[in-house]
Amino acid sequence: MSSMPPARFEPENRGGAATIGKAVKVVGQIFSREDLYVDGEVEGTIEALEHKLTVGPNGSVSAAVKAREVVVLGTIKGNVEATDKIEIRKDAKLTGDIRTARIIIEDGAYFKGSIDIVKPEPAKGAPKAQPAPAAATPAPQPTVAASAPENKR
């Protein structure tokens, strides 16, 4: 008998994600440390900075959203920021400004707002900044290299 409730629980959880069911309304702030599936109604803010937020087909979100990845099957009204990517699927509606590294808008989806494409990670930009000074240093090095052969003569 103890194995039956987990068997029923796992399919509802959509593979380990926290779920807000279609009969649930949340007003306030949500901070998630795991993937989040919203099929109900949320008003306020949603933050899942290192995780995936999925707004199900029955989901209605009127909130500022920040997550690693956002997949929209329902409706979002508010600004959305995703560090990795945003997917607006067929029949989904998103009204608000988007800030992300990658975006997919399927045919049939509705979007109204602005899109700001940003670099995926600032950490990757730092190594690129290091070769730039290295490129600036070769100019002085040939002068030093020219001096070095003179010393050898």
C-alpha cells in the first residue's frame, strides 16, 4: 500500500517539478529552488533563477517572471527574464517585455512586447576579455623580440 501514493504522486509532479494545479490561485511571491509547473493562476512574482518554469495550457500568470528557462503553453502577462531561453508554444499568449539569451516563438503563438537578446553568460565573456589584452600585448612583444636578436648578435 505504501507504494501506491508515490506512484500516483509522480505523474502529477511532471517528472519532479513542483506543481500549481489548475484549481489553485496564488497571490504573492513564489521563489522556487526546483522546476515549477503552473497550471493554475498566479499573481505577483515568480523566481526560479536556476530552474525551468512551465506555464501549462490552463495556466494564467500575471507576474514578473525570472527563471533559467521559461516554457509558455498558457498565458503570461508581465515581464519575463530567462537566463537561458524562452519558448512560446502554439496557442500560448505572452504580453510583456522579454529578456533572454535564446527565444522560440511557435507559429500560432501570440506575443506583444519587446525582446532583448543578451549574451548567455557573463562568465564566458570574461575569458574573451582576457585574450583581448593578450592581443594588445603582442605589439610590444615584437619590439622586445627585435631587441632580443640584437642582444644575441
